[in-house]
Amino acid sequence: MDKRGIIISLLLISMIFLFSGCQKTEKVEGPERFLGTKEGVSLSFVSGKPLSQFSRGDSIPVEVVLKNGGEYDIPAGDLEVKLFGINLKSFNLPEEYQKVNSEVHGVNQFFTEPGEVRVNFGNLKYDEEIVSRSYAFTMRAKSCYRYQTNIESNICVGSTQAAETGAEKVCVIDGEKIKSGDVSSAPIQVTSLTEKLFGRDKLQIKFIVKNQGMGEVYLPETNCELPGEEGLIKVDVNPDDINCFFDDGENDKGIISLDNGAETVTCFRTVSVGEENYEDKINIKLTYKYVDRTSTTFNVFA
């Protein structure tokens, strides 16, 4: 091999080693668990259903569209919608909630667009006598659906004795634990999760739950027609050796009430005295019914 060939060969070998080295040291970031928006189910009247104006006696279709922009798949039968705000009998429209009898998927790695469903309420027809030239009406629609918010975050476990005697640290207990991708998209959000040492053998964990949507929240088994007390949510915390102070007692599961749209939940975990710190996972599941509204205005001419 001549001198030129040797140089070219050496250059090729160097490039191969350089490429291999880059491949070994490249850090591949995994996808985030959740998108973490405050989206739930959006509700709107379909354009032209009803029309913005029509004459007395006309038969006009009424339809709404619901889009699940959160990250929880709503099972069949867990989403209901009804009309209200006008005398539905005068317009020949149904007064009851209409159930969606199919699953409405959320946004995830398989579905990048919100799941969508339409509910047809039939045709309205106004036959009442109109004295003036026209009447203006505002018709409203209400959605009521069971939903979940899921939280998965890293926490640091340790003891006061280990912290104060110079034991090796692999994580930091103090500070905010919620990071991007820890909370699923839903109208009810966990906006903060913090820890601190408490006594010899306790780790205190606090998290803040907020209603960041425009609707109201109720217990998950609530009847949509008679929702009862507003602001109640079921909470399930894991690992189950974390005990929290809920409205109905101290446990790893319970009910909280959102006063003014927010609630701080205080929990404790017992640790071994002198236990060196380590990283762990905390999972929190919030389950509830959520009620939202929309409206449209139309004119009926004589």
C-alpha cells in the first residue's frame, strides 16, 4: 500500500473510533410521562346547530361536540350532557341528560388529537305565539363526566439522624418535587409536592391540589342531576405506608374538599431511625366528577 493509501486508511479508522465514542456518550432522553396541561373535556355547540336565527315553526337541528383534551380515557357511559337555560318543552327538546355510550379517548402516545364525540338532541321547533317581531334566547349545555388526574413523582426518603451525622446523600429531601411530565393533563392539578424531615423518624410530605378548569368538581359517584356538595375529590396515595390527613380521617386513601378551588394535603411517612436516604416514587390518583358549561344565542322571528 502506498503512502497515500495508508493515510486514507488511518483517517477512516479515526473517524470510526470517533463515531463510536460519540455513540457511547450520547444521552438519550426518554419521553415525559404526561403532557401536564389543565385540559379536560371541552364542550361547544356545533356550528349552525342551532342556526343563529330562524322563523317560528322551523325545524332546526341541535348538536354539541365534546373533545377529550386530557390524558384520561373516559369509559362508555361516564360522560353525560344536557341542555338547559330555556323552556325545553316549548322547543320540543329533551330535558334529561344524554349518555355517551362509547369510550372517549384522551391524548396520549397513541392518540395525538383529542377524542371527539357528538351528541344530537334532535330538532328544536318553537310554536309559541310571538307578539313582537322576534325573541332572543340563550340556550346552554352542560357536560358531566367522571375523570382522573394521575401524579407520579420522585421523592427522597431519609431520617434526621442520618442527615445530621454526615451519612452519604444520594438525593435531597428539601425542595419542590413536581417536575415537567409528573402530572397528567386534567382540570384538577397537583401544582406542588414538597418534603421535609419531621422529628426523629418522620418524613412530612405536602401536596397542593387545585381546580384549574372553569367548571365544578364533585365526588366520582355523584348523580349528575343532583350533584350535592361541590369541591369534593377522592384521593389515593401510594406507597400505602404514607398516611395523609383527609376530611374523613387519616389514611392512604380519603376525601378532600377544595376550599376556594385549592387544598393542601399533609402526609407523613415513618422511616427507620438512622436510615440513609434513597430515592423512591410517589403515586397519587385523584378521582372526581367534573361539570362544565357552554352556551349559544339565537333569534326566533315571527
